[in-house]
Amino acid sequence: MADKPPEKGEEIGNHKMRVSAKTSGQQPITACLLGAAFFGSLGSSFIYGYNLSVVNAPALYIKAFYNTTWTERYGQPLAVETSTLLWSVTVSVFSIGGLLGALSVSIILRVLGRKGTLLVNNGFALLATLLLTLGERAKSFEMLIIGRLVIGVNAGIALSALPMYLGEITPRHVRGSIGQFNSILICLGVFTGQVLGLPELLGQETTWIYMFAFLALPAMLQLCVLPFFPESPRYLLIERRDEAGAEKAFQRFLGKKDVSQELEEVHAEAQTQGNQQTASMLQLLRSPAVRWQLITIIISMACYQLCGLNAIWYYTNGILQEAGFAENLLPYITLSTGGIETLAAIISGLVIERIGRKPLLIFGFSAMAVFFSLLTVFLNLQDTVSWMPYLSYICILAVIASFCSGPGGIPFILTGELFEQSYRPAAFMIAGIVNWLSNFAVGLLFPFIQMTLPRILDVD
């Protein structure tokens, strides 16, 4: 084993470490880099986060709209099982759209580039806005379901294209911190959906459709601002052979004239890859050189969804109601969950370069396991003492904070960091497929589990 020549990925990694030692003299973060990270995330991960929570506050009004529409069409009210199924489909079809977006993103990235993909992706957001906003007026719950599918496509593309763009425009010494913009804007999107869902704002029977209309704002902001920022220099140099464009992009992102060492690093990666074309998903799966990287991404991305946090985001009101909180307090209690997750994501972004990716992942998932176990105990004991629901609430906050401290953003950062340029689009496609299939399973099955598990426990 000692005489075995280094693998291609190892050669690139060693060269990057050598160049990084010369170039990572703690360069200041430029306004151009921060602007590209913020506006890239605003029209991408922010919209994803917003759609995780936007159906939570108006859930009762949407279900009532479904029942009214069904009664007008068929002359009889919705059965309870049919209502539960329609609502589960409305929530979980978002994940099917995400899967479709993840499956198509590799081709779009190859043709349009990273920034171009983000810009074109706003078309899906605007189309979904129209369907979701006009569905109630058209008396068509199908429009809401299709709108959720389309906005899911937007999210599926965004959650692959954005981390790739952020990873390729950022200097190595701040790549984790800038990469956490993805997680921070997801949390901010969730929080915004909770704020707009307050009864004093849009969480009313006559105004809930405007919560969906709000989706157009971040999409339009990104369309107006992101074109003024450069494309990924690595994409320009390696895939487009545009050295002049890559040099200008590096100069703007790094805020300095001499970017010869950065260009040398990318040239070295390109030379190591030789004439190798962008790998397909099947080629990536068959490649033994990146087997462990792939296993790492699949496990971390599956755990990202199957850890159960999306169930809390989708169904926060129902969970808190089951915990014994008064219904009129639920919107404000839910608001605190969005605030704590945003704060935890920001803190994670500030410390990730000092602590590292692996410790934050292990800490986050371990803490979630502890607090989920405590939450299960407290929910079962909530009728014994009056203050037990408050312990359940504290556990929910702790679970959310644990998730956003590491697991909420690091899997996306790792997907960009563990693979070289030719494998990266396929890696994000596989990560996206795992992500969205897991998301769909949680969104579809959770309401039925929530409905049937108490009956099973009562029988036992």
C-alpha cells in the first residue's frame, strides 16, 4: 500500500493544500463575494426554507378551501381519510418536485453554468407563485398542488446549484462560513414564513393566498441583482476554457489584481483531469476512487432529512397543539422556533472554520438524538403535570438548534468539497436524489403516523 501511487483526487487535494498555504493569508472577505453569496441564496435557499413553513400557518384555511371546493363539485363533504391524503400530497409533492429538479440539474449546470442556472431557476418560482396565488380564486385545489410541485422543482435545482456556486467562488479559508449562507437563508426563509403567517399579518382566512404571492419578491430580487456578479471562475476556466473571464471573476471575488496563484491552482486541477469529460451519475457510482466520498454524502444527506426536523417544520402547530399549548398562542410559539434556528445557523457559520465540519456534524446529530428522546418522554407525560408541555417546547427548540448548528448546512458544503470539478455535478445530483426522496417520505408518512400511532399505543 505504501508504494501505491496517489489517486487523481489525492493529487488535486495535495496540490490545493500547497497552493492554499501560499494564498490563504487570511484575505478579507470582499463585498462582491458577500453580495453574490447573499443574493444567490436569497432567490434559492431562502425560497426553499420559506416553502417549508408557508403551509403551516394557513393549514386550516387550506383544508377548509379543499373541503368547500370538493363539496361544490361533488355535492358531499370530504371524507377524513381523503382530506388527510390531499393535505399530505400538498405537503409532500414539494419533495417530488425537488426530486425532478435534482435529476435535471446536472444538464442545466453544464449548459448554463452555476449563475445562469440560478437565474433561469427563478422562472419556476414565478410560475409557481401564479399557480399558488390564483388557485383559490379559480376554485382549483389542483392548482395549489401543481404549484407546490413546480416550486419543488425550483428548490431541487437551487439546493444543488447554489452550494456548488458558493463553493467555487469562495477562498478556501472561508469556504465553510460562506457555504453556511445556504443554511442561514433556509432558516431565515422558514422564519419569514412564520412571521407572515401571524394572524396580525397574512395568517387569516381572507389573506392566506398572499403568503404564496410573497414568493415572487426574492425571485425578482435575485433576477435583478445577481446578473451583476461574476460566474464561477472555476466553471469558466475548466469547462468553458475562458481564462480571461475566470481571471476577472477571481479579481472581483478576491478583491485583488494578482490572481495568478488562484489560476495556477485551477489549471493544475484541469491538467490532472486531462481530457476527462464531466462524469455522469453512473460513472460516479462506478468509480472506486470516490467511493468513500460518495458514501459519506449519501449517509449525511439521508440523515439530514430522516432525522425528523422537516416534520417539525411542516407540522409545528399540530405538534405544539398535541403538547398542550393553547391554540391562540401557537403562531407566536412557532415564531420562536424560527428565530432560534436562524440564530443557531449564524453561530455555526461563524465557528465552522475553527471547529471543523466533522465535529459539528457529530455534535448536531448526537444532541438531536438526546433531545428527541427527551421530547418523547415529555409528550407521554404531558398530562401528569401542568408544566410538562413547557419541557416539550424546550426540547423542540433544542432539537432545532442542534440541527442548525451543523447538520442543517454541512452536507451541502461537503458535497462541493469532497469532489473534483468533473464529478461535482453528478455528486450534487445523487445528493439531491437522496435528499428529496427522504424529504418526500417524511412529508407523506408523518401525518398518518401521527394519526395512527396513538391508536396503536391505546390498543396495547
